[in-house]
Amino acid sequence: MPRSRLRPPSTPPASAYPELRRFLRHKGAVTGSVLLLVLMTMAALAPSLTPYDPIAQDQRASLRAPGSAHPLGTDVFGRDILSRVIWGGRQSLRVGLLAVAVGGLTGTLLGLLAGYYRGWTGTLVLRLTDLLLALPGILLALTIVAATGPSLENLIVAVGISSMPAYVRIVNGAVLDVTTRTFIEASRASGAADLRIIGRHVAPNILAPVIVLSTLGLGNALLIAATLSFLGMGAQPPTPEWGAMLSQGREFIFGYWWIATFPGVAILLAVIGANLLGEGMRDLLDPRLRV
Amino acid sequence: MARFLAWRLAATLFVLLGVAAAVFTLMNTLPGDPATMLVSHFGASAKDIEILREQLGLNDPFAVRFARFLGGALQGDLGKSFQQNRPVARILIENTWPTVQLALVSVGLATVIGVFAGVAAAVRRGSWADFLTMLISLLGISMPGFWLGLMLMLVFAVELRWLPALGGQGWSGMALPALTLALPAAATVARLTRSSMLEVLGEDYLRSARAKGLPERAVIYRHALRNALISVITFVGLQFGLLLGGSVVVESLFSRQGLGQLVVAAVFARDIPIVQGWCLLIAATYSLVNLLVDLSYALVNPRIRYDAP
């Protein structure tokens, strides 16, 4: 048995934030959130961080290999790849975060509705969710973009909707679980209105799975958004966006490796950050949840 | 069992009907006129476009068009492609085999690589080999598939020149697309195999198996892995759906014939019948694979029996 367990339980220093302390001790969660924070800060400070304009073309600097003037090289239009990667974070991270917000909010609301009111409302919501689940997430997003036309806004909605079913299912299950407890019955017997019961008793009980799902879902949203942008169904040129930047990389794969490489590294780092943070949140908040 | 199967098949049919309705509504109520898109390059006049709309049946009321689509779909007729002017069903069939081939090879690769890596990591829990496997698989699940494809292209086609970058035929053309799809899936399978192996490894029956003198390999692969496999099977099944999704980008990336490349082209051309037919085909395949996954549980674990709800 390790020595530390033999010592009398040391009284932890009185802390106002025990959750924060647990979070800070989880290596994965800390690494993940630092990664994401760094990327977001870079994206936010893009105008003052980048020496080059991300959109203006400079034919004399076309297709330069990485070097002192352009650390990550330039693309066919002579645009600095480092600058475009940093600016691209604005679009890519924004799309990812907003898509999670769209999917998480609507999914949670629908799940609450289905779980709390059951009956035909619940059946309707759950059957519609089954429809969404009939296509794999990325294909559902692709279909929605196919119908609505390629743009970043449509991409956000499409990725959001494709991530919705997971929230509906998990929240619905959690609500069903909570509402059968006696304290809800007691609350209802003492005359509490539905909204009050949902706000006071149901919401706190579904918060943990929703937080876990949305952090884990961020990585997936970033991947789907980048993929559809790569296919030309998201950001339109000349907007710098990581996925869209890579489609130029394919054209110039022979001889110009840097174009196809660095935007992908940015996506990889962001998704690793989201996955580490998400898994950390799962360990800390809801270890039983498997998504 | 038979009742369960019948019930699930009926439920699947209803879901497919719903998908048909949803996709048709989505595709036909949104702005953007396919007739205009089709001939806009040729400088067609408004009158030409009107004639084309009439020919494509786009002028009929929504309900009529939907009834026609659904009636046809039930008889296996998915309409005609706007662009190719051939039956959608035939075009889909022509493109199905290359995609299925790619998906099967990838699922096979992913399962073999993933299960072995997962078992190896679980058996050596806490060692550097375990750590390395898990690190690589974290990279694997966090990587955009198409970027992995680009990197494989850079290494094996551009630098080493072992394999063709685009449009290769036969096995050498299959290698890079299949690896691109298989590696991220293998990463998930490896993580899953590891965690379910770890749960099983502490069980008493493994101690018994060792006590009766079985070689370690038999203990691991015959007794432990078999019980750990059930959650892995679910995932391999779900991966099949993800691979169908991944095929969209991989086929476009490697210029490989298949359903994915077909639908991407159709999306840009607003060839609505192709997109609709493709959606139904994917939804049907995905639902059936999920059903097969559920049924396969009973094969791996005979204690699981299915009854109709």
C-alpha cells in the first residue's frame, strides 16, 4: 500500500472551489484546456499577431517554402500560411463552438421536452430523432448543406443538427430517471409549477452529461466542419479556414508539402484539445457516461 | 427472436419512410432552382428553362411530386438523374461496389490493427508500450481523415513513390484510401478493446483458466478477448457507418469512383434525385448494419436473448 494512504487523512486546506482543484489535478483536462485557450487567444489576437494580410495576394511570393520570411511557407497566391492558419482559427473555432451551441441547446431542450412531458410529445421528438440517426453524422450534415447551399452559416446549422440526437437521447434518459424520484413527487404535491420543477430539480441533474457531451462533441464538430469545408461546402475562398485551406494542399501536393501540412496540424491540435478536455470532464463529472 | 426481427425490420421501414419524406421535403422546398443550375452554363433563355422544368416534372405541385417519388421508390425506381438522364438506381448500383469494397477492406484492417493494439496495451497496462499505443490512438481519433490521407499521399506517393496518389487501380490504388479510412477507426477500436479487456482481465474465470494450466495466449485470446469483444463489435458496426461517411471525403481526395464521389458531385450540380436516392441507400444500409450488430451480440454472448418489446 502506498505510504500516503497510511497517513491520517490530511485535512485539505479549506478551498472555496473544490471542483476547480479536482479539475487542475486532472492532467488531460488541463492540457486540453490550455491547448484550446492558446488556439483561441491566437485567433482572437490575429490582427496584431500576424505580419501578413491573410487575404491579399502577392504573386511574387507564390509557393515559397518555409523560411525566415514565411515560417510556414506561402500558398499559390503568395499568402503567408502562418498568418492564414492563425486567422483561420477564427472561422474554424467559431464554427465548431457555435455548432456545439446550436446542437447542444436544441438537443437539450428537445430532450427535456420529451423526457418531462412524455406522451405524444415525447414520442414525436424521439421518433424524429430516430430519423436523424438513420444517417451517420457527417452524411446528415452533408445532406443539410446540400439542401441549403454552401456557406459557413449553413455549415454551423448542419453540424449542429447532426450532433443533436446524442443530446436528445442522453437528456431524455436523465430526465426520465430524475422525474421518477420521490422528491419530484413531493415538489409537485406541494404545488410547484412545471417550470419551477424543471429549473430547480431537473436541470441540475442533467447538467453534468450535457457538459460532458458538449466538450466531447466539440472535437467531432471541428472535424466534420473541416471535412465539409475541405469538400467546398463550408468556407468559400478567399476566407481563411483550416479545412478549406487544405483543399489547395491537395492540388499542390507534388512539390509543395507545406500547404497540405500545417492547416491540418492546427485542426489536429484543436481536436486533441477538445478530446482531452472532454475526456477529462467525463472522468470528473460523469464517469459512467459512455458516448 | 423471429418476432424481435420482424418488429425491428418494421421499425426500420418506418424510419426509411420518414427519411424519404424528410429528404424530399428538404431538397424540394429550399431555394435554388435545379433547372436553372443545369443549363445556366449554356446561356439558356427563360423559355428553355421553363420547358426543362416541365420535362423534369418540377412544375407539378409538391404533393404530386412527393407521391410520385415515394411510389417509385417503393418499386425500386428512384427517378432519373438530372445530369446524366439515366435511372438513379442504376447509377447508384454502379457506384456501390467500389465503395463497399473500400469499406470492407477498411473495416477489416481497422478491426485487426485495433484489436491487436488494444489487447497488447491492456495486457501491458501502465507500461511505455501501453502509453505509446494510447498516445497514437489519441492522435488517430483527433485527426481529420482527409488530412491523414494527404499526409499518407505525401509520404507514400510523393516521397517514396511506392503507391499512386490519385486514381490507382486494383490493390495498389486501394492501399492509401483504405489506410486513410482504417487508421482512425483502428484508433477507436484499440481504445475500446483496451478498456473492455481491462474490465475482463480481473475476472475470476481467467484465474481459473490460468490455474488449469492454459498457456497465456489461450487465456488472453480465447477467454478474455471473447468476452471483451461485445462492446468492440458494436463499435465495428458503428464504424461501418462512419466509414460510409468517410468514403465521401476519401473518394473525393483520391479521385476514386464510388458513392461518395458521386454524391459530392451531385451536391454541387444540385442533382436532387441522386442525392435523395443516395440518402435512402445509406440510411437503409446503416439501419441494417445496426440491426446486424444487435443480432451478433447473441452470437458472441449466448446469454443474450431477444424478445419483442
